[in-house]
Amino acid sequence: MASARVVLQEGTGKVFINFRDAKEYLQANPMWVEYCKIPLVTLGFENNYDVFVKVQGGGLSGQAQAICLGVARALLKISPANRVPLRSEGLLTRDTRVVERKKAGLRKARKRPQFSKR
């Protein structure tokens, strides 16, 4: 599970993740880079704030989602009036899905051993 600590600073819209440029850190995947900026774009602040993030755990996709949630919560602390547009886009809701654990007697979480009648 990924977790991100986000700091917003007035600036020009640059995003730094773990002291590296976002494009470099997210392996230049445009989908993940844009996903990190969705809260800023929703409110029209994409060129008003620089974003500094420390993120750990999970994979790159999960980290991008954690960054998105962190940026949305930081924008909410700046102005409570931002709650309505962020909530309507679903940016303040954490994705609660996690991997189901493996159970005893099964090969994976739900995969059972092959059944034989005889």
C-alpha cells in the first residue's frame, strides 16, 4: 500500500517526487504523470503551485493514486471551498481495495486444488 506526504508551494506547476522530477520518477508514463495533477487541473491551479512529494510503498500506479489523494487533501487544507469540486470528481475518496489474503488449503486466495471424483 502506497502512502504519500505532499507539500504544496506557490510556484509554476512543477511536480517533484522523492527529490526527482515526476516524469523521471514515474518512468515518463504520461497517464501516471497526469493522474498526479488531476486535483490541480480540476481547480484550475495547474500553474499556481509546485508539488513536493515523498512517497513509499506499492507500485508506481498505486503511488500515483496516493499522490493524487495527497494533493487533493492539501488543496482542501488551503481552502475548504475546494471540497465541493474535489468531492464531485471523487478525488477525496481513498480506494479501499487491497489484495485478498491466501487461505489455508487453497493454492491462492480463491483457487482450489483440482477436484477428482474418483
